[in-house]
Amino acid sequence: MGVGVMVELKVEDIASSIKKLDKADKETLLLLLSDKGKEIAKRVKDIKTKKVKPMTREEIFQDVL
């Protein structure tokens, strides 16, 4: 048997919360809500669990200049 929960949220409250986010968090939210959201969430999880090591800025741009 499942348990149901009903949550009532006002659109204005959600909009206010989004407005308070910094630029990086807004970009993350946009990516998560896009069609690439599941893939991005998996990548973030892989980084947090140290399954993969993210490249540094220097490693990414080492052969550019």
C-alpha cells in the first residue's frame, strides 16, 4: 500500500525562489529541465561519487594556445 502526499505550491513562490538563485545555479536548473537533464544528473553523480575525475581548466585548454 502506498502513501500519498499532496503539496501545494504557488507559481509566484517558485518564481521567487528561482530569481534568488545565482547565475550558475540557474544554468544548472535550465540544463536539468532540458532534454539533457538525465545525462547531466548522471555526470554530476559520477563526479560526486568520484567514479570519474573532472578535467581541470588547464587540462582542457592546454593545447589551445
